[in-house]
Amino acid sequence: MYNYKLQIQYDGGRYDGWQRLGKDSSSNTIEVKIKEIIKKMTGEDIDIYVGCRTEKGVHALAQTANFKLNDRYQAIEIKNYLNRYLPRDIAINRVEEVDERFHSQLNAKGKTYVYRLDMANVADVFTRKYAYHTFDVPDISAMRTAAQYYIGSHDFKAFTTAKKSKSTVKNVKSVDIDVEGDKCNITITADDFLHNMARYMIGMLLDVGNGLKKTSDIKAALDGEDVVMSLPAESYGLFLESVLY
């Protein structure tokens, strides 16, 4: 079989995530849209393996996925066909034929998410769908201090809505908070993320910045203490920046 690797960019605003299975299953997903077009092109029903399953409303700057076909196609053929027939809010930036053993999920060594904040007095009309407006300028210094508690290997069971998981221990490699004018990016890299983990992490940081939480509340939550968690940050400000291999 022939194995094809995709680099995908998408606006997740109107989709139910990369994939939605189980009792909440949905066909309005990024995965389904891509599979439909590949079947239209090749006649084959395929399985797609993805580097990071993004949640409902979350965007991707550079998602990675792969699939296998019985027949061989030129990578440029697949790229052009997908971009011709996919909705305009999903784009295939790159297609390449790779070793048959490559697996987007199993070979991933890390993932990076970035959360965008608009800290202006009045929300920017043209970024309102892609950046969370804070209304008041948060205490960035306090947020940076609190973010350091995330670094390293911790049990993030308080930071997920997942009911079942093989392990809730994840290794966060870095959390960077960068400010430029009235814009702020919170960038988190970890070996893996639990369901909604990135949004809960950012929700806690935002509440620290707004004075609703103490920096020590994050450490307490990671230590398994009884802490009232912040609401997860709004999904529309979150982007999967990259999957690391």
C-alpha cells in the first residue's frame, strides 16, 4: 500500500472537531470532509490517522495526518484534488508519499498549541472569531509565574473532561506568554494533551491574570488538592500550531 502524509490547515469554527465518535458522534468533522473527497477521487474507503485530535471549534495551523491507498497517485494530484473540492475553510498545504510505517499519531513526539488573546479596550472586529477578548488587561507577570507550575511531568486529571484515559500524566515542555502591543499569545508544548487539557490550562491562567485565582491554585490542582477549576478557555482562540516528530 502507498502511504500519504498531509499537512492541513483549517478553521474549526463550524466543525465538531477533527473526529466525533461514540454517543456524540457527528459527520460534521474535518476527518469526514477529507475522507469523502479522497473516496470521490480514488473510490477507496480509507482510515485517516491524525497527529492531534482537535476539539469542537479549535483551529489548526499545521495539523498532520496520513492515510494509505491501494493504488499509487502523485502527491500533487492528491493535493490539488483535495483543495479543489474541500470546503474553503480546510486547506491541504502539503502532501508527500512517506514510508509505509509512518503513523501520524504513534510517531508524534509532541504537540504545540497557541492561544490568542486580544487585550485591547475594544475588541478587534476582524480577529473576534480567532482571539479571545479579555476586556481588561490581565496581569501577565502573574500568569507567567503561574505557568511555570505546568512545566514538567504532572498528573493533569483535573484539567480534562475525559472520563477514560490510559494515563492522565503528561509532560509539559514549555509555556510561553508573548505580548506584542495589545495582542498576547500563550504557547504550550507537551508530549501529549488530554481532552480539553489545553483549554483548562489556559482558563486557569486567565483567571490568575484577572485576579480570580492565585498562582498557587495551579500547583494545588496538579497536586490533586480540592480546587475549584476555572472554566475552559473559549475554543475559538485556540490553534494547533504543530505536531512534532
